Amino acid sequence: MRLVLIALLSLLPLMAQNGLPTGAEKIAEQTYRWKDKDGVVWLFHKSPFGWHKAKEADEMARADAAAKSMPPIKVLAVKDDVVSFELASPFGPRRWTRKKSELTAEEKAALERAVQTEQASK
């Protein structure tokens, strides 16, 4: 009985690949990209419940809509090399500071918007 169980457990990784077409390229952890014969690009994401398949264009549009629906990050102050930020959340405003050399892409964009708005108002 143990031998059968060990044999089945060793085959599980092979069985999980059945939902993934041959020739799919890995673009991220648990995510693959594949182009079908009609030229449609598909994304495959492995979840605990199996493979999720979606058109790349649909996923990109969904990601853009989610990004646009997020409230913008506000720059509160810039002092020396440190920037203070604020983000509205359901639990009240979230405030944090970060060095300019460590800013994320969203924080850099917020800082650029703040600088442009300040220059336009002068």
C-alpha cells in the first residue's frame, strides 16, 4: 500500500502539467504565456484548483482598470532625501516615508505629478 501511495505522489507533478500546452513560456512564478495557431495570446496561471486560462488582452485590460480605480498616492512633503506619502484607505489615511533612492514605481510617479503640479502653479 505504501509503495502505491509513493508511486502516485511521485506522479502528481506530471499530472499537473496536463492543462499546460506544449511550447508555453514561463513569464513568472506559476504563470505561462502561449500563442495559439490563430495568433491569440493566452496566459495560464496555476492555482491550487488547477490551471486558469485567460486571454492576455483581457488580463491587461483588467489590470489597467484595477490600477485606474486605485486612489492616487499623495505627496505630503519632501525634506532633504525623504519623501512623505499619503494614501486613502477604507480604514483612514495611510501615511509613510521613504528615501528617494528607495521609491517604488508608483511613488516615483506620484512625486513626478507633485513636482509638475507645483511647477504649473508657479
